[in-house]
Amino acid sequence: MNASPLTGVHVLELGQIIAGTYSGQVLSDLGAEVIKIEAPEGDLGRNPSVAPYRGASGLFLTFNRNKKSVVINLKTQAGRAIFYDLVKVCDVVVDNFRPGVLERLEIDYAKLSALNPRLIQCSVTGFGSNGEYRNYPALDLVVQAISGHMAVTGEPGRPPVRVGIPLGDLSGAIFACKGILAALYDRERTGRGLRIEISMFDTMLHLLTYIGTMWLTNGELPQPPGSTHDYMVPWQAFATQDGYIVVATREEIFWRNLCEAIGEPSLGSDPRFATNAMRVKHKAELVPKLESIFRARRTHAWMEVLRAAQVPAAPVNHIDQAFAEPPVAEREMIVEYHHPQVGKVSLPGNPIKMAGVDGIRSRPAPLLGEHTDAVLKDLLGLQPERIESLRRGGAIA
């Protein structure tokens, strides 16, 4: 097997909870050594009341696998000096502090790039470092709401609904990874690092994609569609005898296949339903017919029929059913590690599969300060006496 693509890249992560930590997790899955720089009280994501599991946080156990934890008190001069020394030998610094914190701690890009011109620094913020909203708190729910996503999620006529995963936080982290990878490539050409800023609000607007385009260009203001599609019919969830399935007949061949599979070829030849445009126009007549048909069988029976007919369809799985699907094992999408406090931890794997590269990297999420001594010794060459002196002085822990 070849080395992972980011082998040799050292990342200093100043991340908290999700937006600043998920990017580090993805980079670690790609082979980077991610050193989590924590305050003496630790990452807020360690709060055991969040996804509690055996006295630990399931959130922290998830987003911090493969990382090392080093405790540095950046509010002390000696602590900052140690951080500066690490910056000189590392490639990337990631944070999700509120605007102004980097400057107050004297770890902003102007300061750090003077120490290491090749350094890439990436900050994930709520609304950017400048502008009217720069100081507004930006938790995931806030960003989902203000970006319009909650207005287009859920059922028509019902209260607003957030996406079931923390999409605002995750999108900020994913775009941070993209920016960091691009900056690493650019550095190969220029020899210099870059300053990257990601706004979670920006990323969520970007993810509106064609919905945003149709509002900006054509003034279309969509309503929450539930599982349906404004421009495609049928494209939605249907109740069965024991659950739900989704059907998505984007192409006409799929519509004709569906009609044959459900034993209703006459629907395919009905002029009202002959094309997608006509099905959209006559949606109120077509959908009740399909609802009645799908209620007649169980989910598993329908899936056998629809898959045999090459109709795009799927069961509406809960999490337990999703992780039982064959591709999970086939693509090694469950990884495990043994944590010294909670024991065995199973979690979603790395979705990026590269030929010739071992895709399974799964070391335990670190204990607070677990690697402080080792990192200072290995990266900075500090002797035990010096490390102990720093600890006594409160610079590290």
C-alpha cells in the first residue's frame, strides 16, 4: 500500500465542537498528523452531556479520532511561545474562533506567517471576520435558520424544520478542507502559505444551489416540499404496508419502467402523464393513484420489484437499517477503535477511497493533554526537564 496522500502534513487544530474539528478529522483520514491544541479546560465538545456515552461525549469521540491532544495555555506568554515554535514546524492551523480572538491571543495570520511564511491558516466563522454580523453567535441552528434552509425543509404548512444533521457546522468544515487542500497545492507552486476564511453562512447559501439561482434570477420563492420535488413527478416518499419507500423517475424511461413494474402500464400511456411536464401539471390526479398502489405491499416486496425493473427507488431507512445495507461492509464504512475510558467505539468510516492507499485509519480520540509531552519532545526536541518546567509554570498541561 502507498502512503496516505497527506502523510507528512502537520496540522495544528484549534477547533471547538464541530465546525473546527470535522475538518481536522477529514484531513487526518487523508493521512495528516492533526495535533489538537486545547486550553486547560479542553475542547467544549468534550462536554459529556452531548451525545453521552459512558461518561464521554459521543460527539467528541466521533470528530476527534486519529488526533493528538496537546494542552497549551495560549493566554500565557510562555504558552504562546511554545505554540509559535510549533507553528514554525507545521503546515496548517485551523480554528473556529469568533472574530477578534486570534488577534487578542496574538496568533493571527500576520503574526504566524511572519514566523512561517509557508503556513496555511484557515478560520471557520459564522458570518465572516468583517461586516455587520461578524460578532453574532453562529450555532448550527442559527445558521440553518438565517440561510433559508429551514424554510425549505419539512412539510408544507408545518413549522420550520432543521436538517437532521448539523449541516451548517459540517458545511463550514468541509469547505475549510477544500480550501486547505487547494492552498497546499498552491504552496507547491509559490512556496508560500495562504490565509483562508470560511463563513458558515456563505457555505449554506452556496448549498442552496439551483434553489438560490431560481430566486435570484426568476423570483421563485419555494415552499418546503417534504419529500417531493417542484420539477419532477413522481419524486417522493410513498407509504407501504410497513414503512415507506422513495421513487424518483427523473427520466421518462424510469417512468415507463415504473408503470410496468407496478402493473399499471395504462398510466404510462395516459396523455395526462405521458411526460414529466404533464405529470407535474396533473400531479394532484396522479399521486393519489400511486399512493393507493404502494400501500398494497410491504417495503421489501416493492424493492424487489422496483430494483428488478431498474426504477430508482429505496427504502426510507432508519439509522440501524442504513448501517445494515450491503455497501457498508463492502466499502468499509464502519471503523472501530478502543478508547481507554469507554472501550470499543464504532463510527462511520472515511468515504474517500483511493486506489493503492489504505483507507482505514482509526486511532482513539485523545484524552485531554494525552500527547503533550510526546509532541513537544518529538517536534520541538524539548527535554523532560524543560517540559516539566513549562507545566509547573502553567504554560502546558
